[in-house]
Amino acid sequence: SASAMAAPPGARIAFRVHPRQVKNPVLKLVCNVPWRVDADIVPDYVLGKTTCAVYLSLRYHTLHPNYVHQRIRQVGRSFTLRLLLVLVDVGDNERPIQVRW
């Protein structure tokens, strides 16, 4: 079984990870896909030339409801496909994700 880890130097990189996400447990679930830390990216993950992802824990969102809006604004329209990767880590998962744009 392959374990999740940063790509070794010289390896082909499948995606890039912002340093704030290095300790994110979701990276342990990524298998057989090399990644590297890149402090020069704005989103949490750059998954390809036109695709990125911003990570959001619902627990964090209940404490800081404006965070996700700030992050999405920071990413802007730099990518064709912008994903919101949501970790459902609260019991009541409907209330925190109601969209208020």
C-alpha cells in the first residue's frame, strides 16, 4: 500500500500544496499521486494548469464564517475550475454550509 508523502526531488509533480496545508490530515489520504509544497501559490492546492482547490473544515467555518469568502476572493478567477474541498467535521452539516453570497 502506498503512503502519502511529498514527492522526492526530481519526481514528476501531479499537484502543488500551499505550506498552510502540509499538516492537513487529508494529504494522508492521497495515494499514488506525487505533490510538492509551493509557497508561491494562492489556493490551498493547485491540481493542474487550470484547476485549484480551497480547503474548508466545517468546524473552522462555524468559528470563522467569512474565511471561505476571503479565500475565494483571493483565488479570484485565476483558474478555470475552482473547487471547494469541504471536510464535514461537525454533527449538523446543513446549517454551516448554507450559502450566503
